[in-house]
Amino acid sequence: MPLFNIRLTLARSPEAPNGDSSHAYEFRAPLDKTGHLDRTQWPLNRQFCVVAKHQHGVVVEKGLLLHTRNGKWVFSYKSGESDDETIFRLSSHVFIPGEYVSITEHDGVQRTFQIESVESWHPTGVEGVKAARWPSARV
């Protein structure tokens, strides 16, 4: 099961000239050997593909990485689509530190996030089951 914890932080922009590491996402996803999202492994590991959204260094939402019927990848925090945050062209990104990903957040603004880290993750024992629920709450 090739799962990875991925941390994204807000990249430099007019609203955050130096970026903002306290505005972040931590999520888990299956990646292939080239660092791309492994769409064949996602359905087999869907329950482990969780996300935690951080604002001002605090986890403000927890949810799942989902592939919608429309073919989009989203972070979803509740049932239905009203709260979904779309990840632009997620399937085509290579997940290595320093690369960028764009996410359309709840306010409708598409923001660019830099990949800060990509770390292998494997569930093990009771701690692994607990860890399967959410990525760490570190900032």
C-alpha cells in the first residue's frame, strides 16, 4: 500500500508575500513510483485518504480526499458538494517538495500551495489505526 502524508503550505501571493506556513493542508494519498497520484490504489485505500486543513496554525476542518463523479479531485469535509475544495489537475501533479498545487477554497478563490513534505505512511497496530483517521496536527 503506497500511501504518503503530504503537507502543503500557502505559497507566496499578493495576500501573503512571504507565503504562510500556518495556512496549510495535510493529506494522505497513494502515489506511484513517479510521485503521481495513483488512481488505481485510491479506491482500495479510500478510508486512509484523509485531510486536515490548518488556518492560523489550528486544524479547522477534517475530511477526505475524494474523486467526484465529474472526475475532479476534492477535499470534502461534509456530505454533499457544497463544502468541497477542488484541487486543480491533481492527477497530473508530481508530489515532490518544492512543487506547487492549486486549490479552490470555500471562498471561491483559487490559491497556490507549495508542497512542503512527502513522507511514506504505513498503518501499524493500534497506533496505525488511530493514525489512519487524520494526519498529524503539527504546524
